[in-house]
Amino acid sequence: MSTCMGCLEDFDDDDLVWENGLVCKSCESISYSELAELTHETQVYRFGWCSCEDSEPHQYPYSDCPTTGENK
């Protein structure tokens, strides 16, 4: 276990990356070009949510957003 330098929470070492110190994927910075390449899967992986899960009526910002059943 190690502590994220951004949010100061403890994580398994596999869940942290080195970016001027160990940070969790939520605290890891992202470039504009990386933002442009996000998909539903990568958005959920990096940030733990996708806007398709919260919007009413449901909007699907990425082509791989689930449109029926449970959102990931």
C-alpha cells in the first residue's frame, strides 16, 4: 500500500502511477489530446464514471456507451 500524493488516500501499488510523485488514476493529469481520445471504457477506468450514467434524459457522449441495461 502507498499513499496518493494528490488525494492522500491509500491505494495498492498497482493502482498508482508516477507523475511527480505517486498518484492515483483520479489525480493523474490528462492532456487535451488524451481527453479527445476518451471512450466510455477509458473514461470509466480513469475517472470512475461516465456522463451517460448521470444524465436525464440519457445522453451517450461516446459510441461505446451502453444504451440498454446497466451502465458500467
